Amino acid sequence: MNNGSFKVRPEWYSSPERAEQEWDHVWSATWHMGPRVEELTDVGDTFLHTFGRESLIFVRDNDNEVRGYFNVCRHRGNRLLLAEDGPGFVREFRCAFHGWCYGLDGGLERVPYADRFDAETLADRSRSGLREFRTETWAGWVWFTLGDATPDLTTYLGPLKDRLERYRMDRARIVDYKTFEFGCNWKTCFDSFHESYHFQSLHREVLAWGNEDAPITLLNIHSKMINEYGRPSRLYEDQVSINTMLAAVLAGAGIDPADFPGTAADVRDAVRDAKRAMTGTVFPYETLNDSQLTDAHHYTLFPALHFNLFPEFYVAMRYRPHPSGDPERMYFDFILCVPLAEGVTPPDYSHRVVRGGAEPVGEILTWGDWKHPVVEQVLAQDVGLVEFVQKGMKSRSFEEPILSVDERRISHHHRMIDDLICGRASVADLISTMPVEQTGDQG
Ligand code: FES
Ligand SMILES: [Fe+2]
């Protein structure tokens, strides 16, 4: 289904027709991350989530199951819940327009002047009940697909499931969550978080403590990249001194940098050993492999989600098409998750949508005094460019991207999207044909 002449086309980033095809064949046929399970603890808890043109309701029903409904009244199409995205509570779903009422199980329960309607239609749940979509729960998140034919979530996750479960993500809680609205296609933003080739240019300060030359592994329809931290890049001029960032890395593992006997080349191993020796922390050190104790393992879940996993926290980056349908606008969700010690109250973060560029990223994403350079500097640098890339790619002078092997996750991703759009493969076909590259540690 793939061929060597595959090219990423610039018009895929702005064509309304392409966006429609993506909606039908990609967004509607794949699994996506919805709310945290903690948002839906009690019967009647709801969570409203905008997904492209759709508004989706997640609810805990009377059988204590999480269910998903399109936020659409079957009478004349009004939205049932009119609130902003986020948590809520209902005893039933009552439409504000003409008063139709639905139970938590989605069934139509009351209709004013019901005798003036065709009784058979009202009694037929498939015609009058709320339209449901499939959900599953995994890693502390509720996942959803709008597609009836999408394989179950375990099949879909494939080689990622065991790898991600090492991080015990179910135990981490959201400590901050912001949505950025950008004037670019969702893939423009997605691509910029899909390679590390740009680290040596855009994120030069990372070279003092991190390796920009990041190994990449394609894992069926998903993929992974490892950003090694705790050692200067070979592009960095000083390979010996314990610079400020390396000192912070040591201190983070409980090692006093002033007493550290080694050089810069020894920091990563020392940090690994120190974390390996720790027991009883809230962090999943016991189940992580050596690389995972120091490095960021950056996973792509096809088609539009990144988990950037550090041993002490992770960031979920979720990309969504814009509700307007405009292919040159998008939502970028940045969700910071941290395992909290017993008895620590989860912070009351306030989710909001921020126009990209309107506020400095480093000041938007905070958790108390907590600051991490990847969040504070790196993210700001990345998101500062996406709208410029969007503009450049629209120029008549720009014929096509020229991709290196370090950017092969980008072609892997676009190729699968193109296979789905052009009907060369279904999601199930991709799962059964895309290879799983082997790595030594299976991490
Ligand atoms: S549109 Fe909902 S009751 Fe009429
Ligand atoms: Fe970046």
C-alpha cells in the first residue's frame, strides 16, 4: 500500500477538500483521547468535549458505566448541553428548545404533546434516542471513536499498550491544561512536535544537557522518539563542566552537584543509578527501564496525540481540527500530568483557550512554583513558529517539504493518512501491515 515515491503535499495543510476527507476517513475512523476518568466519578457526571465540528458528551450512567453521546437532540438538532467544554452534572438531558428529555442511558423519556408525533418513531430508540459513540477506558483516560468499524482500543494501541503501562499513567493527575488556538492546520503544529531535527537550531540551549540526535522507532501505526537528557549533545562545546542545567538534573535526583566527582559525561548514568536506588516514591521508577529513568520518551498515538513522558511527569499534546471547519485553524491542547503523593489534593487547574501568541507560554502553564525548561522555553519556541510555517507552505514558491531520515515519523504519519483518504487501506489494514521496529529494551 506504500510506495517509495510518496510525497507530502503542501496543499494538504490548507485544502478544505482535504480537511473534509480527513474528517471522514481519519478523524471519524480512529481512537482519540477524551477526558480523565476522575472527571466522571459519580452517576450523572458529564464532560463536554469539542471535537472538530462535533460536541461530544461523556457521562457516567446509572449502571456506573461511562458512555458517549453526540450532543445533539434528535428532535430538531439543538445541542443538549450548552455549556463550555469541561465537567458538569445532569440528572437527565433536557433540550432547551422544545423540552424533549433523555435519560442517562440515552433513551428518550419525555416528549411534550407526545401524542402529536408518530408513536412508532418515538418508541424506536434507534431513531429517537441519543446517538452513541464507542468509549473505552485506559491509562486513566476515557478514549473514544466515532467509527463503528474501528478495531477495539487494545488492538489499536498494539505495541504501545505495554510500553505506556510501565509509566502507570492512571496514577498521574492533571495539574494544568490549556488549549492554544493557532492559525495553522493541525498537521503544521503536529509535525513540529514530531521530530528532533530542529533541536540543534531552535532549541540550542537544550544541547547543554540533552542529545538532540534522537533515536526514532516506528511502532505499527504509532511511533516513538527518545530525547536523552543528562549529558551534553556532541554539538555542545563543553563536554566536561557540570553546567547549570546538568547541575539541576543532578539536584533533581538528590545528588549535590557541588560534591559530584564526575564530569558532564557521567551525569546521566549517575542520575539513572540514583533513581534506580529509590523506592517508595510516587514516581514509577521501579517499572521503568534505564533510559526511561533519565530520558523523555515521546510517543505518537495515531493520528493526533503525543505523550511526552518524563519519569516524574508527562505532557499530553492533543491536536484537534477547529470547530469552524477552517483547515487553517486548530486547537492544541497541552495537558500536564503528575503523580501526586498520598494525601496531596489535586490542584484546581482552570482550563481555558488561549489565542496562540497572545500570552507567553511559560506564564500560562504553571503548577505552583513548578517550572520545567521543556515547558517554559522549548514549547514557546515551537509554538512561536507554527503560523509562520503555515504561511510559508502556502506560497506558490513552496513545492514540497524535503525530509531527512530524522523526519521519517512525518512521512510515516502522512502516508497513513493518505492511505486512509485514498481508500488504499482501512485502519484495520494499517494495523495488520505496518511494521513494528525492534529496539533493544522494548521501552
Ligand atoms: S430540538 Fe430538542 S426538543 Fe426540539
Ligand atoms: Fe521543539
